[in-house]
Amino acid sequence: MSQITTKDRSDSPIESGATKSRSRTAVDRFLTTGALVVLFTIFSITANNFFTLRSVLSLILQTSTVTLMGIGVTFIIITGGIDLSIGSVIALTGTIAVMAADANIPIWLSMVLGLATGVVCGAVNGLLVTRLKLPPFIATLGMMMVVRGLVLTITNANSRPAPEAFGTLGNGSVFSYGQKFPGIAFPVIIMIAAAFIFHFILRWMRIGRYTYAVGSNEEAARLSGINVNRVKIITYVIGGFLSALSGIILASRMVTSQPNGGIGYELNAIAAAVIGGTSLMGGSGTVAGTVIGSFIMGVLTVGLTMQGANYFMQQIVIGVVVIGAVAFDQLRSGR
């Protein structure tokens, strides 16, 4: 114990975990940003109407919810976990918000109820992982099925229309100037705000340093006095909150509940994080990298669509990109 207490603070697992991630950030950011620029340039040249103001704003809007989900799962993956319940949580929280609004609950309060539902789902995931000691894959896989079954049961698998005012969040915008400039959509503003807030949390706050420490070496983090279980629960709560926010935005954009929606969204979120440099081994990842990763997926999807590629071809391309990102991370870790 004396050796542990007399070590220099820079050698602690808290600092070493954050330092390890920061040392990889520059290379990851350069590679992902370069890939995004290259893809954007290629599609701007090869796809008609790709590089227009309206198309770019539409791309950013479509990518906003994937970015929110990706930021949430980034925290979880950094600790060495995973969350497969994201899509089901999106369906449940959007449905809860719509049902509450239909019951004449104020729109803002109905959305708060949806967010609270996501937080509860995240907390349950965290408790399953920390208290019952279930592997994150199994715990969140089970939650994925439970939550999906719950939302299908309470809705009888039927969509429900929301009040017209419910659609303001998903379809409203600011700085609109008619045909000249359609404005910046509210979901885009929320995405930007969330990216800055959670970047600050992960980069500068104590919980962020603890998140890296747990993912880098869980046992060392525990010996240094970090409440590992609490850190994991907090990361799952963050994931549940951002999944709920995505679910409410999607329900608002459709102005209806989607109990069958969100299927496979967890894979998009995980892919965005991985492409952005978050290591599935834990201990490494950034919010900025995940934002770039989500935009790489968005550019691929929109660009391929404009070039006439069908949905199946898009899935093949994105799958290859994910495999390449994980393979690169494994090779680098091996060195």
C-alpha cells in the first residue's frame, strides 16, 4: 500500500487512463477527419446536388440523432461496456412522450417523462451490470427484448398520432429565410449543444477521468479509491438519457409514436463511436471522434443514395468501414 500511496499522481490510473486516450486522440482525429473530408469531396464531385446548402443541412439533420446516440454509447464503451438496448429505448421513450402528450399533459412535461424513462432504462442496465455482475452484452441484450416487448404491449404494436405542437421540436428551425435559407433545425442545435456539454464532461470533469480510468484498468481504478460501480451506472444513465432524447426527437419529427421504430439503431450508434476511434477494448475514445464518425456514416449513406445505390449496398459499405475501423484499432493495440 505504501508504494501505491507514494506514487506520483501522474502515474495514477485516473491520470494514466486519460493520458492514454489523449495520446491517441491526435492520430485518430487526423485519420477520421481526413476520411470525412475525402468522402465529402468524392461525393461532391460524383453525386449531383450533393454539395448544396439544402443537401448539407439535410445531411446534418439526418445525422443528429445518430450523433446523440453515439455520444451516449461512447461513455459506455470507454468503460469496457456495451449497450444493445438503444433502439428499444428509443421506441419506448418516444412512445411514452407521445402518449403523455395525448393525455393532455403539457408537451414539455411529456418530453421530460420520456427523458426520465430513458434514464430509468439506463440505470437498470447499469445495475444489471454492476450488481448482478452480468456481462454488458447479455444484460443489455435482455433489456433490448424486455423494453421492446413492453412498448409493443402497451401500444398493441400500433402507432399513435401526437398533437401538432409535439412536432415543433423535431421540425422547427431558427434563422429561416424562406427559400433562400431553410434555417437550422432544432435537432441540429440540440446535437451541437450535447456534443459540447458531454465533451466538457468527458475531457475536464472528474467523472470523465474516472470513466477513462475504469476502462483502462478497472482493478487499479478500484484500488485507487474510485467507485467503479457508480461510474459504470452513471455512464449507462448518460447512454439512456441520450437515447431517450433521440427517441423524442424522432417521434417529434414523425409527429407520431413508433413502437416498431429504432430497430438496429444501436448498431449505428456503436458504429459511429468505433469509426470515430473509440476502442471496444475500453479506455479510449472522444466525443469529437464520435461526432466525426457519425458524419462519416451520414455522408456515406446520403452520398451512396444520391449515386443510386440501394439500402443493401449501403449496409455493405458501412459494414466494411466498421470492420476496417475495428481491425485498425486491434492492430494498433497489438503493437
